[in-house]
Amino acid sequence: MPFNSLKYLLFLPCVYLAFYFTTQRARWLLLLAVSFIFYASLKVPYLLVVLTLVAVTNYSFGIF
């Protein structure tokens, strides 16, 4: 989903509205899920890279 596509033009306002109507405690989960959807829309290997980086980062910070 390139930034100059119609999909992105529709995706961004939907995310903004969902963010606005979501409670404060659940906003981080919404943004995490939406970012995974965005990366998955590019190519699935990109999503795998992001998930791997998130897992490694969380594990590393969990140790320290």
C-alpha cells in the first residue's frame, strides 16, 4: 500500500477514527494491530521481519 494510493487514502482516516473512538488504554493495541496490517499489505515477508524485530526487542528489554 503505497502512500500515494487510494487504499492508503481510505486507510488513514479509518485508522484515525478508530483511534479517536478507542479508549486510552486500548489505543496502543489498535496502533500495533494497524501497523501490522499496514506492513502485511506491502508484502508478507516485511510483516515477518517486523514481527521478528518486535519479538527480539521485547525479549532483549525483558532480560535487562
